Amino acid sequence: MDSLINAYQQSIALVEMSLVCAAVLVWLLQKGFQQALPMSAKAILLLIIANLFFWPLGLNLELPLSAYVRGVIGDLSTVTVLLLLSALFVRNQSAPWIVKVAIGLVGLCFYPFALGLGMFDPYGWGYSSVALLIAVLVFAMLCAIANWTKGAWIMGLAIIAWGVQWHESTNLWDYLIDPILVVWAIFGVVATIMKKRKEKARSGYLFRPG
């Protein structure tokens, strides 16, 4: 029974990684067009490319391409997977600046301690901490209050995935955060700050006396 569950979880992980790889490629392809691709076209491309990554295609490869990608970057959190997929199909729902700040701060505080810095390990909270679960639910509510309903749905689905043990891990943190998500959040914050500075400088230049 355990072997069947493990095989199922491994297949789920490969499906997710195939979809992630396909989503990234479709997103890059879309950037090459001046107009946004129709939803139907993006969905078809996503399925075709995901299948190319999921099924072994020969080329002297024993495993699917997604398995090799997974071996390099590891498993992504449910939040990251859903963010990538929703970025293709949900418009006008980009993450607010304050949400990226929160993710970046959590990651910068979480990973050093989880990797052994200090006397306590926050990673252990993901196994049985009711406080962590409540904090995540509160964060989801704040996303909804901030008019980022997509984020609230994503957090809710991540909690559900953890509850049914969608992945091999039983730790809630693994469904919520990963290094790639933290890097994305930090770069997003930096990009927002630089954009605001440019807009401020441009405004000052345009309205400078004389």
C-alpha cells in the first residue's frame, strides 16, 4: 500500500514539474508576441509542452525531462506551482507589493534558521503547529482584504493539498514556500522600488523649475 502511495506521489510531482516547465515556456513565448495569446491557445500549448516533459521521448534518456529538472531544482511548493499556472490564465491579479515583502521577509528569516543557524528550527513547526496553520489562514484572509483574491485561493488550496498529503512531505512549509518563491518575491520588491524611484525622478525632472 505504501509503495502504491509513493508511486502516486512521485507521478503527481512529475506532473506538476511538467506543468511548471510548460508554463514557463509558454510565458516566455507569450513575451515574444505584442498581443496576449488567447486563453485557448495558451491552454493547448501548455498541455502539449507538458506532455513533452512528462513522457520519456527517447534521446538516450531513461527518465522524463521533468524528472531531470526536478533533480536540479527540487520540488516546488504548491503556492509556487499555482502562482506560475495562474499567471498565464488569471489577468489583473498580480501579487501586491506588500505580499512580496511578506514572502521575502519570511524566507529570509526561515531558511537560515531551518538550515541550522540558531538554537531553534522553524521547519519543525510545519508538522504539528496549530499556530502556523492559523497564521497561514490569517495571511490568506489578509490577501482577500488586500483585493488579491487569487492569493487567498492559492493559500487555501495549498492548505488542502497539505491536508490530503498531496506530496511526499507532511510538513506544511513545503506546501507554502520554497527558495524560488522567495527569490521571486525579493526581486519583485527590488523591481518595484526601482520603478518608483524612476517615476519619482522622471516626475521631478518634468516639473523642475526653469
